Amino acid sequence: QIIQIKCEMLTFLTVLRKKSFYVKQLRYVYAQQGQWEDKLTAELKLQIEEAWKDKCHQTSGKINSKEKKMYVLSMFPYPSGKLHLGHVRVYTISDVMARFYRMQGKQVIHPMGWDAFGLPAENAAIEKGIPPKEWTTANIEYMRAQLKKMACTFDWDREIATCDPSYYKWTQFIFIKLLESGLAYRKEAPVNWDPIDQTVLADEQVDENGCSWRSGAKVEKRRLNQWFIRTSAFAPQLFDGLSEVNKDDWKDIIKMQKNWIGKCNGHSFTYDLILDGKIIDKLQIWTDRAELLADAKFVGIRSAEFLSSDCDLTNLRAENPVNGELLPVFVTEKILYPVGSDMIVGIPSDQNIKKPESCRHLLSVYEFCQEMNISTSYELLSKEEAMAKKKVIVQKLLSEGRGGYLTSSRLRDWLISRQRYWGTPIPAIHCNQCGVLPVPAEHLPVVLPDLSGFSKKGHSALKDCTEWLNTQCHNCGGPAVRETDTMDTFVDSSWYFIRYLDPKNSREIADKTLTDLSLPVDLYIGGKEHATLHLFYARFICHFLHSIGLVPTREPFTRLLTQGMVKGKTYRLQETGKYLTPDEVVFDGEEAVEKDTGEPVIATWEKMSKSKFNGVEPEEIFDKYGIDTSRLLILANVPPRGDRNWSDETIPGVTNWQNRIWAVLTSFRKAKFESDVQTISKEGNMSSEVITKFRDVAVKGVNYHMNSTYFLSSVISILQGFTNDLLKVPDSLKRSSPEYENALSSLIIMLYPFAPHFSAELWSGFTTAVKEQSKITNSKGIDLEKQVWEQPWPQEKPFDRCYVGIQIDGVKKGHFHIGCVDPSSLTPDFVFAKADKDKRVSKFWKNAKIVSYEISETFSGGITFAINTDKSENT
């Protein structure tokens, strides 16, 4: 019923839009009627899109070449109901890049799917009585139609949804592999409890203020039996793997991830907690002195919340994994614990430790032993002896399954249990005879039952589904119950880029031939807010799958484009902070005030939200301005990585540019078809060289940004300038100059990834004007019988000489020219020698110490030699 309503809404919008085409049939689409309109109108743009919408949606098809493969991936959305402008931005960026690479002859993988499990669907079931599956399916149907309307060329034959059993079968398979490798485990532990969403949160999902990342509620601590994934065991690989990604794209992310992982300069070991001769728990404790484990005197724990509530500390002991000695356990905040850790092995070898100023009041292990009258003796070892002994201990405990892996003191294991229904079932059973067992791989998937009745949060509905809950132990044949916790949705999204490669494979995650051919992802596009959590988890799972031979690379993503948010203008009363609608605000000069009271109003830009009255519906923009104009609007003026302030004031700039492009082609067609245009003059021949320079500079700049920086706003600026250049060309050259034809064709081709329908119509008008007399077909590889998306991507002509600009401390000081060379082949000595000959330049560093320099290429084909000096030190 919900699907039907949403589809009817979408059909109504489509019919309404089509109706305007036929009622206002005042303009002609050239590709259909063969009549060129001199003026571009809003109605004509919509008609152009209607005419071309089913024609310019090409995908690459089969991938058969590693060298030609280009995997362009945008982070898949949660199917919340409908797209917002943030979605429009990321998927427009993704589509532009996919179209660009296809036109360069790449075999592009450009998939789409749905991150479909999660709290909103279950909350909707509780609050509105809609089954989560039904709510999610309806939202997917509606949002898929919106994405297709946006002209995004996704590989829909690769579509996945994480709530589909054919997908989460393999999520469960990965979990079992982790369990078999000792990297998944269940234990009672203090956990973060969200009192609003009534579920457990991983440490990573709690912000610096102790609040939930989703609900914003103050997080509480509870002790529950939970499932964990031992991400700490892969800390060194994850830390080192950051050297394999593109440094320019990942620069800030590398810093964040390294800080999250921490320096891997110690080992983690398993200590059994013993009470009255029985093992009641296990502790993972980090130390950087593994060679001295036998000399440990105690185990320190920061808080009792890490212990079972019924623990008698007087008789509680921790068994030393090296020699079996039972160590006393102290719960104390007096000790200086390792950074990021709440436990410590008491090895008194730190009597001369240097404590940070903020920790001067805390005791070192040595000082704590003295205070507690504990022996401070330990074995004195040389550096060589310590290294040898550490190696023996680590290898022994690794072989015994008692830890010993290299890791950091900071990184915590990943808590994946969630007390909710709408998630991937954890494939485990609980048997009174056999304990907790994984479900055999041949019994996967453990399918989530269809439920409709939800009464409360904080209690998994699966516990009330007795038919699903009760099962038989596959080991002993006795009665057992299924695990009722489901997995954190970050587990589902940690490997989806692999399943895209072979989404219908029922035998394995993906065919190895396909993964070897297609991985890693070449360009990953998504919000910067996912830079820590999602990227870390995806990297961990890829490292793990690589370690067991299922994928060819450790790192899943080579290049990364993290786009900023789309923000809307907000108005808040200065005194109370209450949000106002734009209609409730007027401007007194430059100052905003409330219309009714005259009270001062603070105007600012914030993330779009209904509660802040600053949201903009994408559908309204699409229907008013068209898809192509909307795509250009979301990309213009601001680089993808920057936050975009959405304002109607930017609309005229884009629409006027489209009008100018239309005027360029209109004047070209008139010059070709009208007989009174003057023939080319000698001065015109000289102007042809200028046209060639216009074209080569534009192509050079566009290719630089498309291949290197992904500054799509800069590409649009270059194309706008290129359009203005072509407007200046006299009609006589437009009629007879092959250089002008080449330039105009390059403009239309380079526009195509950004505005595909508009570009296709321009190309249709261009080719019919030049077919009979064009000189560009053979010389430039242009095929006038083919569509714009089938043309070769423009390449710049190499310049005869290179411009070398000299920058000193960020300020341009001079330049010189040399024959064109690869910037990487230039030596500093050569550049210094050249620059030294120019006294206007050399005088700036003669009396200063040069601390660094860098040689880099500019998009216009030049070279920049940047020098940084320290003027406080004379040479």
C-alpha cells in the first residue's frame, strides 16, 4: 500500500511535468523537430531533458581489463524516504566522474545500493505501526526513481540492499570467518547505553561530550553480554596501510585514522580472572614490556565497571599468562595508565618515568608498589636480551591463543551487538550442553523473520518470536535458542563495495576473478563525517578478507573525495535561540529582525533540517530549473570538499552561462547557414591561433582538475571562461575556421558529464551545421555520426615552452621560460641556477636561510618553484 502511494506520487509529478511540455509547446527540440530555437528558455530546457532522458544513460557493461577498469563508488544512502540536497551533491559528483572516465575509454564500475538496516525503520514500526521491511522497501522504490530522474548513470544491474537475505548471508559468513580466526568474541562488558534509542553503542559512536552520535542523548554505562570484533589485532596493518593510499586525498583522514588507531608499540595479552578457583572473566591488557611479564606484581583496573558486579575484590586474582602466577587485582584511579587504556600490568620498571604535567598527581607502577608495600624487583636485561625474550614470550602466547599481537594502547575492539530487530542476525546459537556456537556456513543465511508488532524499545522483538527463537543444536541435537542481538549496521556497510562486483552470486561473496580484476575502488566519494568510523571499519574488514585470501588488496580505496555538507540559511532570535521561518524575518538595512516584534535575529548557515526551516526539496528544484541546471548549481562555485551554502542568488550565474553557450552555438549555426557572412581574412588566420590557445588552455585546465584535484567547480569556471572566449570570435572565423570548430566541439564534449541532456542537444545542433564541410573529423578523431558521449575526450596540445613561476614565502616574485619538460625531471640546482640570473628574484633569498622548496605543475601547463625561507637566520 505504501509502495503504491509513493509510486502514485512520483507518477503524478512526472505527468504534471510532462503536461507542461505539451501545454506550452512553444519551443522545438532540435533533435526531434529539426528546428533550432534562437533563444533558450526554461521550458525548452525541460523539453530537451524529456527528449534525451532515455538516450544518454550509458554504462560500461562487462569489465575485462585491469588496466582499463575504473571503479567509481559513492557511499550508498540509507533509504529514509526521499533524497535531500546532500544526496544530490554526492551522486552528481559521482555521476560526473563516471561519465568522464567512460569518455576516456575506461571500463567504469559505478554501482548503487541501499544501506537498508537501522533504527529509523524499527522506530517507524513502533511509532506508526508500519513493518520495517515494508517501510524500507517503499522508500527504496521512491528514492531509486529519484536517482534515475537525476540522470545518474548507475549500474542498476549491480543493485544491492543490506536487508536482503542474499546480501546479509555473506555478512554472516564474514562474522563466522572472524569467529574462526579468533577475531570475534562474546563477553560481559561495560557498554554504552543510549536511553532514547534503547540500544548499545560502540565507543566510536559516543562523542567527546559523552552523547550518542544518533539521538544526542547522554550515554549511560551498563554491563551486558556483547559481541565484539577484535580490531585491535590488526592495528599495525591498519596503521601502516595508510601509506598505500593517495596522500593528497587522504591527508586529513590519515591524521584522523592514525590518531584513532594509535602508535603500535606494545602487545595485548589475555589474563584469566580467577575467583574461588574458577575463571569468571577474561581481560585483555596492553603492555610495552612483554619481556618482563614474569615480573608483574599486580593488575590495575581504573573502574569497577570493568568487573562483574558480584566480584569479591579481596579474593579476586588475575592469572599471569606467562607463568600462571595469581596476581592481586586493584581497582584504583591513582595509577598512571597507558594512553587510552583502563587496565595495566603492574611491572615496576618505571621508577624514572617522566609523567606529563597534567598527570603529576598519578602514581607510576613503581610508586604504587612502594605505597602498597609490594616488591619492586624485576629482571635487568640488556636491549638485545629484552628483544630476544620478548620475541619468545609473544610467540608462545600467540600459539596458545592468549594474545600476544602487536597493537596500540589506544584502540578498542569493535562492539557490534545491537538490541534491535531490524538488523543482520548474529549467526550463533546458545546450547545448554555445548555453549555458544556459530551457525554452520551451510545453514546461512539465518533469515530475519517478518514481524509486524512492535511494542517497545530496548527489547529485541526477536525474543518474542518463539518459532524463530527456538532451534536445534547442530552439534548435540539438543534444544537451543538463537542469538537475538543483531549486528551494528556498520558491519553491513564495511564490505558492500565487494558485493557490488558479483551481487547475484549465491556460492561465494564474489568470484575471485572479478575481485582480482576490479579491486581496489579507484575513487570513493562520500561525506567527510564518515572519515573515521565507516572508513576504519571498511579498511579493517578488507584487511581481514585479504588475510584469508578472499580479496586481492589490503586497502579498499585508493583515492578519496570527501564532500562537504549542503547548508541552508537559518534565522534565530538572538535572545532565545528560537528558529524562525524566512517569512517571519525582515531586514532593517543589513540587520535581520523578527517581522512582528522587531527583535534582533541571527542569520547564519547551518546543516539543512526541517526543524531549522532551512531545507530545500530537490524535487522542487528539478521541476523548476531542470536536471542539468540543478546539477550545475550543486557543483558550481564551491569545490566538492567545501561546505556549500545553498542560495537562490547563485541560480542566475548558471542559467546565464547556459544561455551564453546556447548563443555561441546559435551564432555558429547562423554563420554556417547564412550566405552574407564575410570570408576569412589574414587577420582571421592570426585569430585562429588565438582560438587554438583558448581551447588548449581550457582543455589543459579541465583535464588537470578532472584527473588530479576533483575541483569540479574550477572546471565549471574554466568552461564559463572558455564560453566567453568563443563569444568574442568574429562570424567570419566561425564559418571557415577548423580551429573554431575544434574549440566549440571541445566545449560541448567537456560539458557533457555535467549537463548530459543539454550537451547532447548542443551536439545535435553542432554536427548538423558542420557535416557537409567539417575539417575536424579526421584530424581530431571526431565522428559526426556519433553522439557526444561517444566522442574522444579532448586532449591539450603540448606547449612549445614552459612558464616557471618563482614563489618565495607564498608570494610570486618572478618567472622565466624553458623548453617544456616533465616537472619531476627538473632539479633544484637547475631552477636555482636559472632563477639566480634574475637579480629581482634572487635578492629575496640571498640573505635568508632556505628551509624548504617544492616544484609542482600548474593546471595551465606551467611550473611553480616555491621556496620557503627563515629570515631570522642569515646564510
